[in-house]
Amino acid sequence: MIVRQGKYTLKLTTHPSIIGNAAVAGKTEGEGPLKNEFDRVFSDDTLGEPSFEKAESALQREAILRALDKAGKTPSDIDYILAGDLLNQCIGTSFGIREFGIPFLGLYGACSTMALSLGLASVLVEAEAARTAIASTSSHYCSAERQFRQPLEYGGQRPQTAQRTATAAGASLVSAHRQNKPSVAAVTFGKIMDLGIKDANNMGAAMAPAAAETISAFFEDTATNPDDYDLVLTGDLGKVGSSLVLDLLQKDHNLDIAKLHNDCGLLIYDLEKQDVHAGGSGCGCAGSVFNSYILRRLQSGELKRVLLVATGALLSPTSTLQGESIPSIAHAVLIEAPQKPSGGTQ
């Protein structure tokens, strides 16, 4: 049963569970701190494909197939797949999943897509509109650079506020509640925020206001405070955006989450040793970190309650060339560790 809490948050009383998950990554990501967390690291970012766009499709397909295998499922067992990516018309996703034969709900939430797809998949399962649904997403450094900035061959220099789009993908299978699996307890879908940032090389500054708005809305709706959670994990604010969101929450909402906040864009790379400037970004950043490092710690009980807040910059090459600012969005999903059966042991 779905119960609305406050203005924006949906409480999922039956706790749909993540019964299978997988994360795959490219060469640079596989050289970072989470190299042993991913299900597969590709040494060649082309994945043997003739284009970077096709390589991204292969990344997402690989993540989905591995998640299905872990759950003991086949594509025919899935009612819906909810997915998207950064490329125009989401071709990374649609070309990657076209042979699966699963009803497809294409999403564009930019880098917020992992939280958006996971939240919507959980709502569908909670409402009994789906028995099992896939939430997935991907991004690729080279395809994103070619579309949003300059082809790699150009050799342009990036400012220190710039982030590296992760070459990675993640997938979660959401189904009816199982006591031995992490579950989704609540979802807060965010609203568009735009404070006039126009610098496409400073996505952290553009997205931080949306993250602050959604996080504050979640705490207000649920009448909880930061001490009730182990981790508030933003998607890809990087170094600049992470600092800004802490300041915005403290200043505008009197919320201090500094002790429990981390960011997928800071976890996936070593900012001191790898040339990634302000950290990671891209749909695959949150998708891969959540579906590996975070879910593994939820499964073990090391983490009990995690609020995943993935953020997205809703710009396009066209809007940038027309001098538009960067509208941004953030969606939050509360994931809880497996529940122990009452009166027994796991």
C-alpha cells in the first residue's frame, strides 16, 4: 500500500525488495577505490564495439544480464524495465535492451536516473502493477564528452570544477518483499530547481540546490532527522556540489548532514591520484556505486538505512548553445537493510 507522507514523499508499506543487482565499469573506474566492488571491469572502454555509443549500450546490457542472473531470472520474468541514460533520445538504453522483449518505460532524469528508475519501479511493485521490474542506467565518458562538450580528439582543457562522466552501468531488480534482501521504504520525487547556473563545466553548483530541496523535503515529510539514518548518499555532486549542498541545507533548512553525507562522485574515484578534477558524474556513477558498494553493505547489515539522492542536470547541447541556464532535479529513495524474521534467525 502506498501512503503519502507530507507533500512529496511516498511511503511503501510492503517494502519492495531489490532481489538482484549488478554494476559494471570501465578502465578508469576500475583503477579507483571501488575496483573490487564491481561485478566486471572492462580494460577497454570500447568493449570491442565500433563506437562509444554502442559501447555504452553494451555496458547497460551487461549490467542487466548480470543482475538477472543473480536473481535467477530471465527477461521473460520481467514485467517492465525502467531505464535511461544521457544520450539524445536515450539511445544507450534503447539499443542496449532492444532484444530483451521487455515492456520499456524510457526515462530521462539525466544523472538522477538511478534514483528515478528505482523509485518508479518500486512504486509499480508496491501498487501490484508489476511483479518484478528492472531499474537501470548507464553513462560513458567518451560518448558524453562528444555530445555535451568536445570530442576527445580536440584535446580541450577542463577547469577544476569539471567532473568526469563515469563509464559505468548499474541495474536493480525490484520485486515483492523478501526478508533477506534490502528493501525500498520510501520515495521522494523532486521538483526542478534552477538558480541560473550556465557553466556546463560546473554541474555540481547547478545540481546542489535540487539535492538540498529534495533532502529537506524528505526530512520534513517523514518528520525524521539525520540521526535516524546511516548515510545520505548524493549521486554525483562531486567535490564542489557536495560542499554546496551541505552549506545550503545548513543555511536554508537548518539541517546538518555533514557527518553522514557522502557522494558517489567522490567514492568512485581517487581525487588525489586520478585526473578527475572535481570527481565523478553521469548516470552510471550513482548506478554503479549504489548497485555494488552500497547494496553490498546494506545486505550485510553494515548499513541499516540509506537515503540515495541522485541528482541530474536537465540540459542539452541545444539549450547550452542557446545560452540557457541548467535546470536540475533530485530524487530520493530510502533503502533499508534486510529485516530479520521475528522469533528466528536468518
